[in-house]
Amino acid sequence: MKLINIGFGNMVSAGRLIAIVSPESAPIKRMIQEARDRGMLVDATYGRRTRAVLMMDSDHVVLSALQPETVAGRLGGKEAEAAPEEVEEL
């Protein structure tokens, strides 16, 4: 089982991931709200801005503060350095 780092030490299973999308469009925002209402939303942003929405095969929706391209790169095996969102601010 391969795990993907989605930011701040949080991981999701690569085999259960269906899609990585941007949260900008109205249908995606609606999907996030519906998942929240059903109790199927996992917010892994640590209070930061949501930049990627991960849809899982279990009908869970996972929010990440990393760019979709960064998460996709990690899925493909290119382990990037810590993203700017992960760097501690003093």
C-alpha cells in the first residue's frame, strides 16, 4: 500500500484515490459542503487555504493545503521538498 503525503504529515492511500481537483468551481464547493453535511469530509489543511480536493473511493472528501500539481507529483513518485504552505511561520 502506497501512501501519499498531502501536507503537514498527513497521508492518504494512493490506491483509494480517485481524483485530485481544485476547489474553485461551484460544483466542487457544493460537493465539499455535501460531504461536510454527511460527515464524510476530512480537513487536512490545518487552518490554511484549501488548494486541493481529493476524492476517495470510499466517498470521503479530503481537503489539502497543497496545490493539486504537488499532490499529483507525489503520487507519481517525485517527492518534492516541503511546500511553502508547510514551512513554519515565525
